[in-house]
Amino acid sequence: MNKAELIAQIAEEAGITKTQANIALDSFVDSVTKTLKKGDKVTLVGFGTFSVSKRAARNGRNPQTGEVIKIKARKVARFKAGKELSSKL
């Protein structure tokens, strides 16, 4: 499912226009992004938790040449599904 399909489904199920659904989805994504940038986490009970994790620097290999390259440390977004979501899958 892509963003357009998700917006269409939200609009249909909530009885709102696609424009309103798009605004709501964009607002949700922006809010989660801002919270993660601060280093906090977002927990939606029954759905899951969005958090930030630090990935350590490490050595990797260029697959074409086999040359060892250094991969910098960085922060990554993580999502852990909640118990209710996991049980429905």
C-alpha cells in the first residue's frame, strides 16, 4: 500500500475528504518526526512504539572491489509493533 492508497482508505473509513485525510496523515508524520528528532519516543498503545536508536560506526566492504570502507555512526528510526498489532498478524 502506498501513501495515496492509504489516504483513500482513511478518507473512506472516516467519512472525510481525501484532502482532509492527507492533511491528517501529514500532520501525524510531521509530529512523529519532530518528536524523534528531539530524542523522545512515540507510543501508540495497541499499535506500537517509534523510537530513535544509535548505530555504531563499523567497517563494511565495497561489493564491487572488496575494499574495506568505514561506515559512520548514525541515528536510525525504529518501530516496535505492540502486542495487539502483533497478535492480529
